[in-house]
Amino acid sequence: MADKGWDGHPLGGAAVVAVTGMKIGTALEGTAGVLRIEYGKEPTLTKREAKQFLMNAKQVRELSKKMADLADRLEANQGAPGKVN
């Protein structure tokens, strides 16, 4: 997964952190979306941080489509709950 453009881990592969929560909202009098992603800073998840992203409607739709496509791939690879493989 550590293609060009991804942050690398010193031991190889992509550097990743676990998502521990997310929130959505609006900004700029309802003309922009806000996505807050909360994540663990280390494996025990005792230290956490968050980043907040401002997006227009087109970006929100693009992100939601990409995330839905990713969920479909994950379910196909792992078998969705209640799905017979």
C-alpha cells in the first residue's frame, strides 16, 4: 500500500494510525462541510489527536463515494456480517 505519495513507516509499508472517531458538521453559514477525524497517536490509543477538514459539496460527495467503494472492497475481501462466502 505504500505507493508514492503515502507516508512511509520505518519498517516498510505505509505509516498508519487508528481512527478512533469522527464527526461531521457545517461551516460558513451552511455552505461548507466539516469533517473531524479523531485518531490514536500510538498503538495503545491512550494519546489521541484530531484533524478537522473543510470541504465543499463536491468534495463531500467524492469522499463519500470513495469510502463506500472502499467499504465494498473490504466486505468482499473479508465477508460481510451475515454474508455467505
